[in-house]
Amino acid sequence: MIMKGQKISDRYQIIKSIGDGGMANVYLAYDTILDRNVAVKVLRGDLANDEKFVRRFQREALSASSLSNPNIVEVYDVGEDNGEYYIVMEYVEGKHLKALLKKRGKLTVPEVVDITLQITNGLSVAHDSYIIHRDIKPQNILILENGLIKITDFGIAVAMNATQLTQTNSVMGSVHYLPPEQASGKGATLQSDIYSIGILMYELLTGKLPFRGDNAVEIALKHLKEPMPSIKDEIPDIPQSVENIILKATAKNPKNRYLDAREMHEDLKTCLDESRANELKITFKYPENDYDGEKLVKNVKKENNKTAKTKEEGEVTMAKKKKTEDSQNKLLIILASIFVGLVVMITTVFVLIPKITQAKQVAIPDVANYSVTDAIKKLQDAGFIVSDEQREEANETVSEGKVSRTSPAAGSIRKEGTEIILYKSLGDVKITIEDYTGKNASEIKGKLEALKLQVIITKKDVDLSETNDYKENIIIDQSIKEGEKISEGDTITLYIPKLDNKYPDFVNENYSIEEVESFCDEYGVILTKTEVETSEYEAGKIIYQSRAAGSTVVNGARLTVKVAKSPSSNVIDPDNGDLE
């Protein structure tokens, strides 16, 4: 068991536990050699003796270490110490999207598009190397305070051109985001990641998963057999272009999906353009035939038959051994019980289930501008169940305290008994916008979100040939101008310069420490400098930098440099002979 203060491989000192996963535990640690905080993922003790898991764990490091992209958590090191297998990764101070969803309920369309653009940007690098993530879900997507997205946990990623270590019919990843081809027992492809991204987009936009069930098999069968729910039932005014992206990503036939993350990324770039808002709903070239869930069901039946057969053989064998009337009577009782059970099961299948499935389809009534009490009554009279959960939102057209809308939306066709969520209006809450140019985007985002506004931070192309005054994460423009008033829940976009800033080679290009300090001040990098006594270099020369030359500069990142210092000399005072 890993303990606080423990040092792994005499280098990584454990500070605290920061997470537990299915395969490994994650710790915040201090790298005593490179003077930086890192995340250390340690294979769980109960799995360390399992060769298959060890190999999969090591593969995670090998796969991820070959990927270099701002949207992918960087892997620094991999090793083993006294039977503890570990991976050392970049420590990211952020929260995963699942936590953000829990806090916000759901995200805005521009937010989801921005997040998905970053996810596909990172996965494009992986897909270019034919590496499949296989476990895209909110828990594996981190978001930093400045809005930067980081993909983590390539825990079951596999290089397509490498030896397959898992059986092709193994169901990997999380079932809620499981592509039909994997649920049906086929291997994963680059397009399997695309399907998971599409499911993720739906969840981020609506706050719920498209397919739910009581167990993993039920959910997997829904991915196989049921059509993707229409997101327009939840968000009627969503641009058709965005719905088309989700539909294309989640197509059951992989031939109808994007080829890879890069193709999806290019489509996402223009999906919020006004010219695409009312484009035609997508149609597919290839038949969108449901995958047959027969194989999945057969596997379940096979296991059940094995159990039943084993039980029957055991009973027969026992009867033969005992060869007594008493044993025979017991066998008859057992068979009679089985028969009764079958009768009950058949009755349930042919009598009760049809009654359940034949629920009447009803249009959800429009209760906007109703009082909560009247809205509940109208919905209940229509055969629906009204959730105890009620949500509030600003609405400029509906008076405070009245119902503004429902989820699912009014007019949607649903079975009787469907649960309906009411949204109650807070009225038209107006907020006066200030001039935010020249200010830190992350700070302004926090202030505006506290006012219940939706804030998007977007990078904007700038002409660096005209001026070098642009700085990372500093606002240069805003979608709503100073003095304008908007309502709670409205969206404002803050524009920051699109700078492809890279770390210089401070060591080989003979930068002074003053020039390094100036660079860090300009780009918001936290600098730590240490002096190293050495006679090999001229005093003041930079001899080490923790961030590789050419790597992308991120506001708020930490940089450590080591500066050469002349060795201390012991000089004897001729007057008193003392050392000074």
C-alpha cells in the first residue's frame, strides 16, 4: 500500500491520494530530481500479479508517451519499484467533465462545441498514429480553469498495428459510451472513439445519457437496437448542423460515421456558422441496419444453459448414486418447481410485458406561463409523472414564478408515465456588460459565471506582424459590447489571441536569467530558478529547463531553470589565518 511521504524509485515522493480507478490508484507526488509536482498512477495491488493487467498498464504508458499535444495529458516516466508498477504523468489542476456536469446540469451549445473541438484535436494526434483511446467518457476528460481540455487515461488504448493483447470479443470501455460494433463482439476501430464522442456531446448538451437501463446488458442492447434519441426534443433551437454532427458520430453503421477524429474536428470548426444553422438533416449513404444483439444474448443464454446443465447433471448423478426412492421423489419435486417457474415466466412474458409495452403515446402539453400547480395538474391529467426536481432559469418572456418550459419539450411524443421536469422562470434578470478587453480571461469568466451567465473563451486569429503586444489568455474582444444588457443564462464570448507560443531553447541559445524572467512574465508562466555551483559553465548560464524547447506555452504552467554559479572558494586571511 502506498503511504503519504513514501518515495517511489527513490525519486517520486507521495504527497496525497487524488483518485482511484478500476485499474490503478492515482497520487500527487513531488519529483525530487526535476523539482516539479507530478501525478503517479500505481497499479492496484490485487492486479499487480495479473500478467494481462500488468501488460495493459504498461501499454498505457507506451501508447500515451508517444503522443504530444496540448489536449493530451503528458506522460513522463514508467517503471516498477518493489513490485509496484507505476506511470508518472503531468499533474493537471482541473476537474473532469462529470464533475462539471454535476455542478451545471448541462452545458451550452458553444461550450460543448469548444470542448469537442479540443477533444478531437487531441485524438487526431492519436488517430494519426492509429492509437484508439477506447474509453472516451466525461471522467476521462479534464478541464482546466482557463478552459483547456486534457484527455487522460489511455488505460485500454491499443495501437492498431501492435499485437492485440485482448480478445477481439472482449467488451472494453464504459457501457454507456460503448459503440455497437464493440457491444456485438467486434474489435474497436478509430470510429469507435467517434461514437463515444457523439454520446458524450449528447450528454453534455442535455445533462443525461441517451441510453439507460438496469444493467450493462440492457444498455448494450439499446446501443445495438434502439435509434439515437432526437436532441431537438430536448433542445428545439439547436442548430441543425450540431445535431447532424451528433447523428453522424453515433451512426450504428461505422461506414456512416466520420473516418477519424481529424475529419470530425474539421466539421466542428464551422458548425456554428450562420450559414449552417438551417442545413438539411443528415441522411446516410449506407443502410443503418441495427446490429444484431443475438451474439450478446447467446453468450448470456450459453452461460445460463451451462449452469442449468451442470445442475441437472449433478442431480441425476446424485440420484443414480443414491438409487433410493427418496432421492427420486426429491428430483420430481425439483422438476415440478422448475415447471412452475417456467409457467410463471411464460405468463409474465406473454401477459404482463405486452401490457407494459403497450403504453399510450401522448404529446406533452405546453404549460409555459402556467403556475406550477396548474402545470402539474395538466401534465398529470395527460398521463405524465411530474418530477419532484424543479429547475430555475431566467426568461424574459415568462413572468417570475411561472413555468417557462418542460423537459422533454412541449409537443414531444412520449409514453404515458414518462417523467417530466418543470423549469420555473426567474423573470428577465438583466446584467450590464462592462469592457473586459485587456483583462485575464479566466478571472472574468469566473466573475461572469457567478452572475449566472454562460461564458465561452475562444481563440481569435491575430496579425503578429503588426504588433507583439498580444498576451496569452488576455481578452482582445468580446461578443457583447460595453453597456449592453443581457439576461441570466445568456451567452457571452470572450476572445483571446490565438498564439502558438513555444518555449525557446534557453540552454543552447544562451538566454540570460533576466530574459527568462521576462518571457515568463509575458506569458504567465510561474518560474522557479535554482543556482548550481559548477566550474564547467560560466556563471549565469542557463544549464537546465524543465519544459522542453518547442513545447507549447500554457498560461499558469510552471517552469524550473537551473543557473550556473561559480564554486565557493576558501580564502585565507593573511592577518589572522582564519578562513573567510
